[in-house]
Amino acid sequence: MAGVDERIAALQQRVRLGGGFREADRERVLRGLSGLAKHLAGWNPDQVDIEVSVKDRDKPEQRVTVNLRLTGRPHLVAGASRPDLDQALAEARKELTRQVDDEKSRRAPQHRRP
């Protein structure tokens, strides 16, 4: 479990709780987003801003939204609607991970060749 704890620690400085979440939810949100940490490892904490919010919490149509701002990169947004909050966090994390990886590959040196 040390790997998850390390990823949570890496995200601790980067995640802000937006609408629908309370400070008591921080650990749950960090666990839900922990897989994102390794994809953001190349940036310093001051270059990363993650805001997580939820609308219609605890209702079947609740929607989790994760906004990610990386210095020098476009603003990325991922969302998921699931009745289970943990599943919605996981789905939004997977979508955001895909976007981060796509953005990294677009900016890789092989894509800049004439």
C-alpha cells in the first residue's frame, strides 16, 4: 500500500477541492485520483493545479469534474457521471490521464520534426 500512499502524498499539494466537496472528503478524493500522480511526476507542484468538484452529490446523476492546469500546456477537463462517487472519480481520473498522455505525446520531440 506504500505506492498508493506515495502517490497520494504527491497529489496533496496539487489538489484543490471545489464545489460539492468538504475538507473531510480530501482523503477520499486523493485516493480516487492517486493514479494520476505518476503522469504528473515531470512537473513541480507549483506548475500543477487540479480542482475537483461534484454536482448533484449523492444523487444518481451526480457529476464529478476534474480541471487540470499545467504550466505551459492547455487547460484539461475530464468529467464522469456515476451514482457511486468513487467510480465517478476513477472514471474522471482515467479520462484525464488519457488527456495528459496525449498532450505529452503531442509535445514529444518526434512530433516536432519537419
